[in-house]
Amino acid sequence: MFTEKDHADIEKRGSNTLTVKQQIENFISGFPFLQVIKPATVGDGIIQLSDAETVENVKHFEDSTAAGASILKFVPASGAASRMFKSLYSAKDDLEAGVPESEVKSKKDIQYFFDNLTKFAFYEDLKKIAGKAPEELPAVEVLTLVLTETGLNYGNLPKGLLKFHNYTDGNRTSFEEHCVEGALYAKKNDGNIAIHFTVSPEHQPKFEEHLAEIQAKYEKEFDASYSISFSQQKPSTDTIAVSPDNSPFRNDDGTLLFRPGGHGALLANLGELDADIVFIKNIDNVVPDYMKPETVKYKKALGGLLLNLQKKIFSYQEIFDTHHYYALDSIFFSEAASFLENVLNVQPPSPQYYTEKEELYYYLKNKFNRPIRICGMVRNEGEPGGGPFWAKNSDDSVSLQVVESSQIDFDNPEQKQLVDSATHFNPVDLVCAFKNYKGEKFDLSEFVDPATGFISKKSQNGKELKAQELPGLWNGAMADWNTLFVEVSIQTFNPVKTVNDLLRKEHQPEG
């Protein structure tokens, strides 16, 4: 199947032939659908904090960070923002093909873009490049200046470097908004704010340049110091592509084609970081300053809840680590099993785990010795993407999982009905901890469910191929973590998927 040159290329990428062969086997056999048991709902898998509980958890978080708990904010920021501008690219192509401007603008989203051009945070930059008011230019020239390197080049830049919000003292990119947001809940007692961005290799120099431009301003504003770091998706996490017949896809020069393994590949980057608490949030989910208090409140509340949970889990970890099963009495086992099932939401594979003492000991020990994540969940208002469910795991236990639509067998009427009845949506709002009671980091690769990847159809140079994505970062990559779901305000979820989303009131100045 592979030549000597192939083996050398695979090794150079930091992978190995066995891994690549397993990926090809995955194409042949496919990935099994996840068995959803029921949606997680408020009171049945989703915690709804009262006002008093929210205040209590916020205080606990603030007290803990004041006592020296280290915090880090992790932001996946890779890739170009080209999908944001899909409709603009289409309009540009039509105009360049001779379609009348009036006809192109008859499309609702295109007309809306041009009608509200002055409201975009990048308007002044566009005006400066154009040398005049952009609305005075033909539409094709405006689109060319927005999208291509002759102007702002927004079609080729990552979302983190696009200007999102208007301010009187200078408009901000989403990268800047994450820096500001980090100062409001991730500032340590020594004044340091640690934020890690995963970026594409071709974009990292531009991120570093942007950081150099804005760092001093925000350090002065927040009386803080920023520790901003960057990493790139590792080549070893790329997955091989195959032809429709499942044979390795080869480029025109005969070399194997590897493709990025999706956001699940960032688990390796996450695992290299060192902090007591790690917040994870997507690059495009930021809001102007007047809306940040709600986000900050819930971030701190989730952080406080995690620290309280972790304290109890640590106590169990230490007991299991320092005692043999025959030295522990039935009362302890009963309490530990109840905590696992009723607090950590892990239901055992069968009742035998409650009757066989030795098996129960090792089952509980393994379940408590895992990373922890608390996931904010918002009410489902029709956004596409994953959601919170109770699902069966590979060891036949049942636990809370963030499930993507690609993991669901929609041809199964019962599974489809369960998914359609879901009440909440995953906004990618996570607080994580992956150290044990001794302060040692877990190896995150040990807690991945490898059966939760998925396959998609793509093309390369006009040839069809199949691509494979690794288990998603907050899906299968964290499938074997201890997990809690908490309802958070819908105001904390304001993603930017298209350029016109920046015109929503949540991304415009107050009032």
C-alpha cells in the first residue's frame, strides 16, 4: 500500500504507518453512530443555577483566583474567514461576469450589506483604502476592496484579525475583544493574563504583529501584563485522504494527501498548556463592552462551580490512590457511587458494579481519575450544531455528551425524535481542569473516544476524495471526561458566521 517514500513522509509528519492504516480502516468500516439515550434538560442533566447559587459560585471563583489559582483562556483561532463572506464572493463573481448591479443587489443579504456598509467596524479602514466614501464606488470595487489583498483582504484573513466592533477610541478585532474579556475574568492575582490562541502557520506573523500594536494599550488600561502565546495544529494530527474506493489519495506528484484533522486535533495543543483552570471559547463569540458583564458573570460562575466540584473529586482521587479496595467499607463505596451517578452523571454499565467490590473499586477509581469540564448550554433557538445529550459510551456506561449532528443516525426515527426534542444547544463555552489531586496533568489522549470521528466528501484538483476528521475537541475528544452541563444566558452566545451577523444589535454600539 505504501512505498518507502510514503513511510518516510509519514514519519516526517510525526505520525506512524499504523495510525495511517487505522485511518484507512476507518474509511472502510465507517464510524458507528452514537447511541443517544435522551436529551439533557434542566433538572435532568442540565443544572440551572439560582441567582444565589450564581453569586456564591462567582465569589468562590474570585476567592480561589485571589488565593493563587492559575487561569488560562484557550481560543481556537485557526483558518481563514472565507466562509463568512461566501455570499459576497458569489456577488463579486456575478458582477465580474457582467450581471447588472441592480440584479445582484436584489438579493436580500447583498442589499442589506450595502445598505448598512457604514455600520461595519471595518468601514473607516475601507474608506481610507478607497480614498473616498466606499458607497460612492461601484459594488464590484467595494467587494474587491473588502475581500482581496488589493484592499482589506478580509476573505483571506482569519476571523481573529477582522474588525468586529465600533468604539470611540478605536475599533476592535475579535482578537482584541478576547484580550479585553480575558482581563475581566482571567486576570491572576499577580496581574498576569494568560491567553493561548491556536492559529494557522501562515497567519501567526500577522497575529504577532497585531499583538505588538495593541498590547501596551490594554496592559495600561487594565493595569495588567499579558502572556499571549500561539500554537499551530500539529502535522502529526493530519489525517490521510482516500479516493472513493478507499485507496490512498495521491497528489499529481504521487505523494500522499493529508488534510487537517479538524478542531479535535487541537487536543494536543490543549494538553501542552499548564494551568489550574482553562476557559475555552471560539474566536467569533465576542460582544462589545456594554454586553460583557453577563458573559463575565457566567464565566466566573462556571469556574467557581468547577473548583467546588474538583475539591470533592480530589478527595476521592486521594482515597482511591492511597487505599486498597479491601480497606474501604461499604459506606464509602455507596457514597462514591452515588456521587458519580447523581453529581457527575455517570450511570454504570450494569448493577454488578454495585455488588462486586473489587470491580466497583477499579470502576470508580478510573471514573474519578479523569479531567473535568463544565459546559455552558444555551436554550436552543435554531442554531445549527451540537447539543447536550445522555449517551451510551464504549464501556456501556451512560453519561453526558456534547453530540454533533454527524454522530446521529437520522435514518433511525427514534434517534431523530430524541434529537429533535432537545431543548439546549452547545455554544462552546467550557471551563476545564486536567490535573489530579497531586497537581499532575492527565494525558488527554487517554480520554478520547476514537470511534467518534467522521467522514466527509471533498475534492482536490477536480478529483473526488474522502476526508476524515478526528473526534471533535468538545465532542469525542472529551468523551471520557467528567462532565457537567449548566444553563447559561443566551446573551453569552453571539457568534459571527456571516459578515452580516456583525450588523446584529449584539455586535453594534449600545443604543
